[in-house]
Amino acid sequence: MYMRKALQEAEAAMAEGEIPIGAVIVCQDHVIARAHNLTETLHDVTAHAEMQAITQAANELGGKYLTDCTLYVTVEPCVMCAGALGWSQIPRVVYGCRDEKRGFSAFAPQALHPKCSVTVGVLEEECRQLMQDFFKNRR
């Protein structure tokens, strides 16, 4: 259910010409943040979906720690995003498909908080297909 919401965000990103990655952060069964990549729109290489969602969630909760939250994101976070998630102390990350070229698990597997659990492969094929379609259309 929550990964579907992240996919909706990814589709919105694609419609805006952004790399189609979407994220939602859930706290106590409520979506408190939803975001997608804005790197092209904002001319900001740090404007990844996860970074946008972390900021929204922190603002919603009134503090920098997301200790009761779960991030759902369509593609494996990069090293930068994994580091930010680690600093936020988020206890759970769920992602759709791996990012073989830039994903944190290959380059910084310890970046998340030590107590963070990771679930991989939720709606994996749909998440992967969205990315493949985007890059196929760009070439």
C-alpha cells in the first residue's frame, strides 16, 4: 500500500521530466511525507526524493529524528541519502529495486543507523520498469 504511494510519486517525477524515484515516510500508520526527485526542477543535486521526504517528515514531527517512522522508496537510496537516513535514525527502510550503479549497499552498507532494518524488493518489477522506461525514452 505505501509502496504504491511511493510509485505514484515516482510517476509524478517522470511526468515532470525528473528521474522517477518516489518516497513516502510513514509514522504510526499515517503518511507524514511524500516526495519525488526534484534535482532538475531545483537545479540541486541533493534534491533526491528521500532528502525531500526526510525534510518534510522532520518538519511535520517538529524534530530531526524519525525514530518511529518507515521510509518507502522506489529505488535503493544512494550513499548521500543513506547517510541522511542514518543521521535521522529512521528504524526501517523499504525499497523496490536495487540501484546497481549508485546504491548504498554496494558502496556504504554501514551508512544507515545500526538498528535500521531494510526490506528489499517490494513491487520490485514495477519500480524497475518505471526506471527502465524513463531512461529508454531519454535515449
